[in-house]
Amino acid sequence: MKAIVATDQGAEAAGIELAERPEPTPAINDVIVEVHASGFVPAEWEWPSTWVDRSGHDRVPAIIGHEFAGVVASLGYGTTGLSPGRRVFGITDWHRDGTLAEYAAVEARNLAPLPGAVDFTVGASLPISGLTAWQGLLQHGRLQAGQSVLAHGAAGAVGSMVTQLAREFGAYVIGTGRAADRQAALDFGANEFLALDGDDIEDIGGVDVVFDVIGGDVQRRSAAVVRPGGTLVSVVGPVETRPADGLAVDFVVESVPSQLVEIVERVRDGRLRTHIGTVATLDDAVPALNPAQRRKGKTVIRVRP
């Protein structure tokens, strides 16, 4: 089968290539998915699991991509509750070969049903961005109606989800990004916008939840605006500066199919929009994954027409 594999840890998109790989075989409780579309997260280059397995052994060349939408092709031994032909989407295990391929082996417990009204391309853009926003706001940020949220990168793949979900659950949202992102952030529902390349974070006063997708100096400055009892939630590694009188949480997104169902139902009925920036075919995936070519928003590779 065709697949995009990582070959050089230090070279970003220059270290990937389209290659022929053996079709996967299902382990116990696995499903073989015929992949129709796969999302991609640029930070995947930095994940140790891209390059080594759980025992620390080299995985190169490893098939990249870990979110997908497709159709069940076959079942592994002991797999129940699914049948060939079922439309599904979800996240694969980080340490296994990924979804930028014509077929992928996925643990059945990581799959959620994809409604027929939701396109495979849209479905593939949802799992990581949607679950990151959902878990960061509702589980780790403990968001309550009437609270305020500082949503960094509000025009990006994750930030746009954070903005929309926070508004749905009754929060006042201050979106951030470059000045050029202002209108996009407002279109996704931000109540106001702060330009990180021109405005001062400290000028917003205080907020109940900071959702950080940037890190570094932005994270350090954001900690100072968390109200007493509030939370700084980060998806970019250990929090360096903690709020003076609040919580700091960094987390790695988990596959929770029941949450995927909540997310895709909102997409189906129009309450939630995904932000897809780049779409390419599997044959054209290598240049599309180059940082110089990617646009703001989720990158999705269409594996099948």
C-alpha cells in the first residue's frame, strides 16, 4: 500500500517520503480501517513516539499521521461491536504506524461512528483538535458558564475549536493571534481579539481560563492574568510559569470516543465548524506537509477520492 513515512528526525518535511509499505495485520481487538482522509499535526515531528516505540527502539521509517476518517475493512480476533463497511473516525495509538496510508490498524476502542452527513475530510480534521479543545476546557480547565477564557491561536485548528466550544458553554472569549487573524477569530465566535504582535496580554485584566497552544513568553505572560482560582491549560509541554493563585495543567490529548460523538454531532447540526487550512492528495502529501506550504488551520490529506 502507499504511505507517507518519516525517514529523518532532523529534517521536518524534507525527511518524509511516499513509499510502498506492507498492509497492516490486525492484532487482537484491532480493526483494519480503509483510510479515506487523515489529519496531520505539525508537532508530530517533535513527539518521541514518532521515532521510537515504547521500548525505545527505532521506528524509522514510521508511517505518520494519527487522526483519520474511513471505513472498517476487517476485524481482528476478538473485536466486537463493529462490522465491515462501517464509517468511523478517531485517533490511533501514538506508538503505532499512523494513518497517512491506504490502510491502518486501529484499536477498536479508539473508534467512533462517523455520521453519513459528515464528509471524510471533515471527519479527519476533528479528532485531535476537537478532543484537545474539549478535554482542555471541560476536564482540565473546569470551565463554567459565565467565566472568561483567553484562547490563544483562536484562528488555528485547535484555537478555533476552543473558541466555539467555550462560547457554547457560556464563556466570554478573548481570542489571540497575529493581527491578520482578527477577523477569522471573531468569525469563530471570539467576543474580542488581542493581537500578540501588537497588544499587551496584561491589558485584558484577568481571566478564569487560559488555553495555551503557544508556550514560551506568551505562556509566561498569560500566567499573570489568571484570576485567583483560575487555570492555565497548556498543550505545549510542562508549564514554566504558574499562576500566582491558580492551577497550571499540561496534558496530552486522549482518545475518548464518547467525546468524539459529542463533537461530531455538533458539526453535523452546525453548532461547530472545523478549520481546514490545507487539503491535498496522498500523492501530493509530501510538499503539502512542508511548513512553508501549510496554511493556518488543519492539514488534511485525502487518501481516497
